[in-house]
Amino acid sequence: MSLRSQIQKPLTAQQLDMVDIIDREFSKAGLPPEFAAAAVVNAWYESKLNPEIKSGYPGEDSVGLFQLNIRGAGAGMVLADGTDLRKDPVLNTQRIIEEVKSSWGNKMRNEYDSGNRNVSRYSYHFAHDIERPADQVGQGNKRAALTLEFFPSDRVTGRLLPVLSTPKKIAVGLLSLSLLS
């Protein structure tokens, strides 16, 4: 089941398209749906799921779904010709996934390994450890509370089928589907 179908907060068609990108990229990266759900909540908080948005804070150069800062996770994403790759929702999501997979994501992974499946905990850790705002605890708590507007049960269900990204995986997936019918 996709994250899109589990979200209870009203979103526009464009916002839902961004949810699909986040869900797909987290799945391709082998990360659990709870992490993708937390990423959606944080992206909504950061950008309202608008890949083109630039931070309005004076002196801050942050852009895109996860508001990647030019001196932080977004370093190297502005080309010499001025093209800002942080505005590409796929690249923006892939860059934030690098943060999740790095040591910054240790608390998320440890909590997952301990069996906790509450999306609000991952939203908290995502804000606190991945986004790393000035007020990490306050922002973590805000995003944990916001999670319940998206996912009132504080849970998401798993994906029905894994993302098929290689020819071998596609062939196995198609064979599996044909056996089911």
C-alpha cells in the first residue's frame, strides 16, 4: 500500500506527486515505510511539499522539498551555470536519504531495530538528527505532533511489492505476479 493512500491530511495533486517521489525513493533505497512517512511529514513542514521553494529566512540559502542548505546537505548541488539541483525533487530526496543512511540516521535505525513502528518517533528523529534545525527538540516535537494529522493511527502499512529497479528484479517480480494470477 502506498503512503499516498494512507495520508489523512488533505493535499493537492502536486503535493501527492511529491509524496509518491519520496515514497518511491525511500523504497528504492531499502528504507522502511515509516522512514518515508516521517520524510513526508518533514518535507511538508519544510516546504509544504513544494520542490521549487526557497527559504525566506534572511541569510539562509535552503531550497527544495527538504530545504537543503547550500552549506549543509545541499553542498555541491548548485552547478557553475547556476542550475540548482536542489529544486529537483528526486535529487533532493536522494540527498536527504544519504543523510538518513549516514551516522545521522543511527537513532532512527536503532529505534526501528528495537521494534518501534510509531511514525511520530521517526518524524521526531528526522527533524532532530537529519534536518538539524537550531531548536532540534522543539522542532522534533512539532513534527511528531504533525505526524498525527497525516497518519492518525501513528502507523503505516508496508509496501505490497518491493520497488523493481533492476532487470533481474523486474523479471522476478513479473514471474511472481504471473504465478499469483
